[in-house]
Amino acid sequence: MRFIGFPEGFPQDRLSSLSLPDIKGCTVFPGFCDVHVHFREPGFSYKETIASGSRAAARGGYTAVCAMPNLNPVPDSLEHLEEELRLIRETACIGVWPYGALTVGEKGRQLAALSEMAPYVAAFSDDGKGVQDEEMMRAAMREAKRLGKVIAAHCEDESLVRGGCIHDGAYAAARGYPGICAESEWRPIQRDVRLAAETGCAYHVCHISCKESVEIIREAKRSGVDVTCETAPHYLLLDEDDLQEEGRFKMNPPLRGRADREALLEGLSDGTVDMIATDHAPHSALEKSRGLKDSAFGIVGIETAFPLLYTYLVRRNVISLEKLTELMTVNPRRRFGLPMEDGWTAWDLSKQYVIDPEQFLSKGRATPFEGFEVFGECVRTVSGGQTVYSR
């Protein structure tokens, strides 16, 4: 066995002494951490449950995830959060930390009960909705700063989306599809980093997809703003040239142009992009069967993230295995204050196979990576001293 990415002082001798036959010859990592998942419960359990989502996460090597609040009820008060907390306690097989909503009902008009939720949530977000009003975001940042919590922002100017379904690029133009311009993403980021500088709030940008976002965040960091960001595997490995007329290629933000993908990869290398999250967003087969234009936004990714990134970034010498581990374990835990010593995951990096959604543990099946050949199979994941996945 070899050990990659464990913090100094982690009891590696404890792992070695396990002598589990199935992990002989494996590479062992700290449990991965995904700060952006949608487990859909309560409210939408036909798409995913905390039980099914956490099992899928364990198979993907994750021992900690942060679950987004676009639920029913929206967790905008402790009362509304309690059902999700109960489901986590009773059904999650790994660490699941919920987000609290920023505004009541995620409607952007009234601040949620941030203070009463703060002890129970990883951070605050209206993910799925951008906060449109500047004064509302300023008030949210001031309160989050007072509470010592991160705001994780879905940055989308709704006035610029105009019914778009994919990136406002060559593919959309050739087929007459309404496009989603990059400005709808980067302009709210530009506003928010200014507000973060003003308020001192710890600000995190969700799922960045375009080159302008990378540059704005890079400059904000240079100016001393407390800002971090994430991107997702699909934005690093695909662009609009890979689009097909299927719902499994529809997500928000959309796949952008090649120059955007290259800027994101550069951001990984220079530290502008702090972490990789999946934005695991399962839907029913029916919701994803309506083609590229009319299907629901969102794809699954928690079971395929590491094999894809290992195969197409590490094995091709874009980044090192140590760097990938930092992006998937250390940085997200540090930013969101999650435990650093939270289990481990063992992988057979020589195992080669084809991604088959019918083998997923998630209820969701929609992935643009169906049929991709990858290396790396999860052999065992241990969380809280218990084996939560075994091949």
C-alpha cells in the first residue's frame, strides 16, 4: 500500500496494521470531501435520498459531503432544518453536513434565520438561485461574518439568462438554441467579491465555469479578499464541442467553450481554483429524457469524479496525484471547517473499465461521461471507523 495526502500526524500505522486482503497493493487516500451535492431529501426523494446519495458518495471515496438546501421545506429556519438533520442521523452512512438557506424559501426577499441554524450547518447558500438584490447579499454577508460562517454563492444574474439552456456559443447558434451567456455568471461574482471586501465575509463561489470568473477571483485573492471557489469535473474535462442532443449534457452553469476549460485548468495549477466539487444533482429518468433543450438542469457525478480526474488529469500529467488529493480532501475541509481526520478510501489505480450508469448506487443516471474509459476503482471506504463501501 501507499498513502497519499494524509495530514501530518494521521495514524497511518493504524491503516497498515489492518492487513485487509482486499486493499493489498492499493493506494490509500484520506476520505474525499465534496462541498456541493444535492441529496434531494426532504421533498424530492424520487430523485435521490440521503441514504442512496451517501452510499453513492462512499463508493466514490467520499467520507464528507455538504448538502445543498433546495429542498422542501427549504431549510431557512431551525424548524425547517430539523427533518433533514433527522434523516442524516438515521440514514447517512458518511458525514453529511447540510447548508442553511440564505433567504426565506430561497426567494431572495427576506433573510433566513441564519443565527438559529448556524450551529447545525456547514455554511449558508441559496444554491439553485442567485441572490439578485445587492442589499440582500450585503445583509447576508454581514450576518454570516458575525456568525463566523461561509457564504457559498450560486452566481447567476437571472436578467441575463433569458431562457437559455446551454452556453451562448457556437453550438447554440448553429442549432438556434437560446444561450446562457458567461456574463450571467461572472457579473454577480464581480459584485460579490466587492461586497466580501466591504464586509469581511468568508465568500465561496460555487461551480465556476468561465474564464472571466477565474480572472475575477484571481484578482480578488491578490487584493486580499477572503474568497475561494470550486469547479466541477465536467467543466475541466468537457466543453461545448462535446455536447450531444441528450439531457445528460444539460447542467447549470452549462459547458462553456474550450478557452474557458483551459482557463479553469490554469486556475487549478496556480491555486485560483481551490477545490473540485461534483454538483451531484440527480433527477428522474423522465426529467432527463426530454433532450438537451427541455430536460431538467443537473447531472450526477459523485461516483465518477475521482476516476475521471485521475485518468484525464493525473495520468496525462496535467496535475499531480498529490495536487488532486489536496483539491478533493484538504482544501474543502479546511475552508468549511470539517474534520480533517474523517476516514479513508483505498483505490486500485490499475483497474480499467468503462463508466456504466446502470451500475451506479445513486438513483440518478444522467452523466455526460457514460461510456468513458477510466482507471481507478474504489476498493474500500471507511468512515467513522466503519466500512461504508467495499468492492
